[in-house]
Amino acid sequence: MRQGFVFGQYRKVHRFDNWMKRHFTFTGHFVITFAVAAAVFGVNTRLSTTYQLFMLLLVLLVFSLLNSTFNRLKVTLTRKLPRYGMVGEPLCYSVTLTNLTPRTYDRLALCEQLTETLPNREQLKRFYRLNKQPWFKQGVSYRQWLRYLAFQRGGLIAETPLPTLAQIPQKIKISFIPTRRGTITFAASYLAKPDLLGLFRRLIVLEARQSCLVLPKQYPIKPLTLAGKRKYQTGGVALANSVGNASEFMSLRDYQRGDPLKKIHWKSFAKNGKLIVKEYQDEYFVRRALLLDTFAGDAATEQFEAAVSTAASLAINQRQNEALLDLMFVGLQAHCFTMGRGVDQLPHLLEILASVQSSEKDSFAQIQHAVLAHAGICSSLVCVLMHWDKDRQDLIKQLLACGLPVAVFLLHDGSLSRQQCANKPEHFQLLDYHHLAEQLAAL
């Protein structure tokens, strides 16, 4: 009950603060500050004449508000977004403004806005991992509340000043840096038109809602050298091109009793007058699995994001290989997505990683069962983990006992050392997520 009241006050303060920032110019804020100060010191009109300054400033503000109500500007906005963005990299796009009136306007500013959803207590708990904290540490300050809003929004777009806006469509280049992966949504934009005194701005709403997918941050990493053998794949190379089973064509031979009619090579029959059939052979090729452990537990949100970035970097690392790559993780259930040899393309795999969310409960048993069932057709396995407990160690032991080469990338907060990690495989990398780029580059 108390938390709900506090969050309600946070929302009111946030909305009022945004309204003040958007509608008043720097000069307008300056005038408001002096007007408030003059009102405070001019309460007693017999001892001070400061109230006269207050009345003057108040009249200026009222005049600015009335002047801003007269507006005939009509503008349409068209936004051209790229297909993808990337966390930490500038996302550049263009906006075209078309003035529908015969008049030319100046001193305008374009305010691009990203959608922000006001959080509830459960969302804040998940973001800050407050459930396991003592009761006196479960409170959320206004600063933490704003931090969550900034993360959920996905970036901040600075105002773009417009010198003039004539009848000719004006194209503007805008860029900002996305701060999180996933879908970011552009809300309605505003065209700010100041009054004659330059104190108050009228906001002209330009509806142009769009969205853009932001991919996880990727880091350069050297190719992994796992000695995996080729494994038999039901359907051969055709597995990578279609749904269903097929085989690779090898040669022609004479018909034998029992051969299916669909294998008859009718052109050879027409030429030689005897039945000839096509012979196929299933192919063996390399198939690598990439396991992403989505159970964050008490790990920080930044640590989970580092794990997703590591998985994306490893997927990029495999794009030049002729192997299949299976991405395995747990959401509401165990998922497996395959890339390579025509099955799917790397952008789709990165889209999936851009939308992966951490699981609320320890669902490692689900992914363990899926990995062990999948191990028979895999040549090697790469694991991206955030914990090194008994369950995860047991899984690695079972895979190594099956003769499957395994590489482990363990993300931690700087509190672990290699000596503290027991039963680690030969290919074991301990990565501090605070220095992820440097450590991945040094592998």
C-alpha cells in the first residue's frame, strides 16, 4: 500500500517535470525561478517592493501562454529507420518534415520521443533483484525509478533545432545510441514552436509511431578450436534447406527389385531401354550447439546482458563455418533454433537473441534434458553460463563422458577465480562482465 502511494507520487513528479522541460525554454525557466523568488520575498508588500517584479514576470508568462495558443502550423513527419540497431553503437536515421502551410517558420525544434512504460513494483523487483534483499533494502528511490525508466526506454534522443521550415520538404539526419537490446518504439514526435518572447513553447504533435529492433552488443573473438567430429544427420544437407528428410545424390545404378518408383531415372530409361535408379547417401557434417543459460538468479541485470552479448559474439564467430549452429535456451519452455547451411540466416538468430529474457525460476533441468537429448547429433557444445553450481557441473561431466568437446564461458561479477571453479573442462573461460570486451579480445 505504501509502495503504491510512493510510486504514484513518482509518476506525478515525473510527468510534471517532463511537461516543464518540454514547454518552457531556458529563458522561461529563468523567469519562473525569479518569479518564485520574488513571490517569496515580496509577501509583505509594506516592507518590500519585490512583489512588483513578481507581477511583471507573471504578466510576461501569461502573455507567453496566450500567444502560444495561436498556431496555424501544420506539418507531417515521415521517418526512415534502419532494419537493425546495436547496443552502444549510433543508430542513424532520417526524418522528413513537410510544411502544409504557405508560411515559412523559424526557431523550431524537433523533439523525438521513445516510448516509456511506467513500471510497477514487480518489474522493479526483477530489475533490481530485490526479492532476496532484507526488508530495509527493498525500497525503491526516485533515482532508481528513473534509472529503470531510462533502461526501459532504450535511449535518449536530443532535440534537433530547425533553422527554418519552408514549403519544401526538409530532410533531417538524427542519431542516438541505444542503451538496451530488443524492440524500441518511437512515440509521437513534437515540433516545438516558441512564442514571441521565447519563454513558452507550443508542442505540435506529429503522429508517426514506429519501432526498430536493437541487437545485442557484439565483440570480436577468435574462432574456437574444438575438435568435434562430423555426425550423421538425418536428411543430410537437405535438412538445411527444407522440412522433411532427403539425401545427397551420389550415382546411378541398375534397378533392383524393391526399389521405389520415385528413384527411377526416367531419362536414362528412355535412352537405354532399361530401368536405372538414382542412388543417394546421407551426409555427415559438423553441428555445434550454443547453450545460453537464461537463469539469472541473484546476478545483476548487466551480467545477464553480458551473457547474451557473449552468445551473440560466438554466433557471429561461427558464420564463416560450414557447420550448423543450434542456439538453445529456456524461456517458457526449452527452445532450439538452428542456423547454417541454408537453414536460417545469422540476422534471424540475432533477432532471437535480441528478444531473450531471463527466466524467473531455475529451469536448468529443462535445458539439461534438451541438451542431453540433442548431444547425439552434435559435434561440440559451447555453454554460456552465469553460475557454476553442482547441476551445471554435472551436465558438463555427462557431456564429456559422451566424448563431446565442450567449451564453457562463465560470466561473473569479479568475485570468482579459476582456482575456485572445480571440475572445469579443458576449454574454460572465466569472464568478468565489467571487462568483457578486453577479455574476449584476449582469448
